[in-house]
Amino acid sequence: MLKIAILVWLVLATTFAGAAIMFVLAMPSLAGQGMQLIPIAAAIGAVVAIPAAFVVAKRILAVTTRQV
């Protein structure tokens, strides 16, 4: 399951980090501090993607494994 979770995390981390960066850039009050907040937002997005990747990996394994 770990291999599947890592592959899923690669996709989700990029997506969540991009969404967090877009949130920082879209908020006028935060955009002025973008140089400090963009790396933090990207890191938070990547960390939040870890549990989400495990949930998705478990669901993928549940669907693809055969029950005899």
C-alpha cells in the first residue's frame, strides 16, 4: 500500500500545494507577503496531502483486491 500511497501523494501534494499557493495569491491582504507565505503554503499543502493519499490508497486497494 505504501507504494500506491506515494504515487497518489505525488499527485495530491502538487494539487494541494498549488491550491494553497493560489489562495495566498488571491487574497489581497496576503499577496503582499507572498515571498514569505508561498513556501509555507506549499509545505502545508504537501503535508495535508499525506493523510489524503493514504485514504485514497486504501480505497484503491479495497476496490482492486479480489475477495475469494
